[in-house]
Amino acid sequence: MKKIAVLTSGGDAPGMNACLRAVVRCGLYHGMEVYGVKRGYDGLIRGDLYKMKSYSVSNIIQQGGTILKSARSVEFRTKEGRTKAAEQLRDRGIEGLVVIGGDGTFTGANLLYNEHGIKVVGAPGTIDNDLYGTDYTIGYDTAVNTALDAIDKVRDTANSHDRIFFIEVMGRDSGYIAIETAIGGGAEMAMVPETQTTIEDVINALQSGWDKEKSASIVITAEGSSEGSALEIANKVKARCPEKDIKVTTLGHIQRGGSPSAADRILASRMGIAAVEGLIEGRSNVMAGIIKDEVTYTKLEEAINGEKPLNTDLLKMVKILSI
């Protein structure tokens, strides 16, 4: 294999640049030509590729976002669009593709392989940590730490005014960020998509604190909570407890940005190298991951559709530590 390309797609995640850096330098180390694709699959369809050198990825390991940029491509969702993308690679003699992203990115890569035989290896870049086949995804650790920093600041206000804060973190289908920030931030409760938590449960948990003369409380909610958004949950609790001072904070996209943590830089670098060396070894249509500190390869379809259950012991931890 003499030529490979790399792209980032979907939502950005801290550490994508570190992974890109590792892909480029690992490819060059093995004597390959490495091409960067601008703006994900949309750029691939349009032929927006350029040859990358070692200096192309200098001084980016500490940067958030992605220097290759990302874009959602409606055209790539069509067979005609994917055919154009495959032709762009073949016309340049590119034999392998590394894709850095989440389940949507891997769904596109899987189709590219099945329809056109493009050799592709994925590196899991998503803050949600929701991909099967790896203990952690690129960006997750940084997102948790970013959320924790915000929660610590909110707690200062909560304590000063005897308030209840409902803080919403990202996680439409996954409660990993919510549960770990709840533990690290000393929250009274975490509401995650994986379990059913009712308003009655929330009030009971808060009441337990009030009975112990707790004057301030924090509840962490994931986007995909069964009771709706943090605002909807807060309104339901307010209707039951009108005397309480209740506020809502939605952290939103600040969790995606910022300089990646040391853990994410190292994880991303390992996965970038694993992706390139996977291609060299003849692997294709797989995701590089790290399980129990060992590099693994999981079929893209399994990475997308495989169940990655939340550790219920962590929910128990929140309950124990909140008394």
C-alpha cells in the first residue's frame, strides 16, 4: 500500500487532530503518501484532497476541533454520491482510507467498502463514548473534564443561593458523560437514556437530601433522558415543589471544544497508528479500538450496532455517594 487518505467527519471531538497527526506521521514512517480530505465525505466527493507532509500536522496535537474540518454530506447518502467519492480515490491511486468519527461516519465507510471495495479503517472520534469495540472514544475524557469544570462553577452558585440546579450534558443515546460527571461533580442524581428515571424518583432523591439539611442540590441529565430535557424536568419538579429555587444550565457544545486532555492525546495517537497499521496488515472495514489497554479491531457494522451497556455500578455509586 503506497497511498492512503484520511478524513474527519460528523461532530468534532477533542483529539481528532492528535489522531490525524498520528495517521499522517505513521503513514510517512512506513513510506506512504498521505492525503488529507477537507470537509469529510462532502470534500471527498468534490475531490478536495491534498498531499500532507510531516509539517502539515505540526503543532496540532494540542488543538481542539479538526484542521481538516467536517461537514455533513447529503449527497454521500446516495449511491451516486458514494460512487463519486470512490472514483476520486481511485483516480489518485489511493488504496486505503482512514476515517475519524462516530457511528454516522462509520456507516458511510461501511457502505463505501461494501459497494466499492474501498479499504477503510475507522478511528472512533466522538465524545459520547457510545461505540462498541473500544473502552473509550477520542474526545470523551476531555468532554467529561470540560463538563466537570462547568459543574464545579455552578455548584458555587448553587451553594451560595441554596438552589437546585438541573445541568444537561450531551448524550442523546448514551449516558456515559452524565454518569461520570455526576460522580466526579458530586451530584445528587444522574438521569441517563439507558435507565428509566421518573420525576417521582428525582423528588425522592432530592427530598432525601433536604431531610439531611442539604441546602443545594445538583442533578445531571443527559440529552436523551426519558423525562425530556433538563428544562422540561426542572419544570415538572417545580410544579411539585413550587417553594424551591430551581435553575437550569445546558452545557451544550462547549463539551466538544477545547484542548484535548493528556488521556485523549495519547488515546488518539494510539488509534491513529493502529488504523494505518491495520491497513498495512490487510485489515479493512474495521474500527481500531483499545480494550483493556490493548489494540483491537472490530467490524464497522458491529461497532455501530453492537450494544455498549452503561456500567450500572456507576449509577449505584451516585446514589451511595449522594447521601
